[in-house]
Amino acid sequence: MHPVPIDEGAKDRRRIGPFWIEEGLGLVYAGAAILAAVTLLYILAVVLRPA
């Protein structure tokens, strides 16, 4: 098995180990939105927990 250089591939993709990842801010925004939603639900669960 021959190693593949890390910079081989399309300019908007990056290789990390055996995986190709897309570069861009779309996934960053999606991850931030999911994290914000989970944080909000956790805060609501703590505030509204039964006494």
C-alpha cells in the first residue's frame, strides 16, 4: 500500500488520515447551531426540573 500525500486532491478538500473533509464555513455554522440548541435544551431542563 502506497502512502498518499496529504495535499493530493481538490483544493477545497483536505485529507486527514484516510478521510477527505470539505473545507468551508457551512459545517462550522451547522455545528455551532447544533451546539447552541443542545446548550439551550440543557439550560431549559435544569431550570424547569421538578423540585
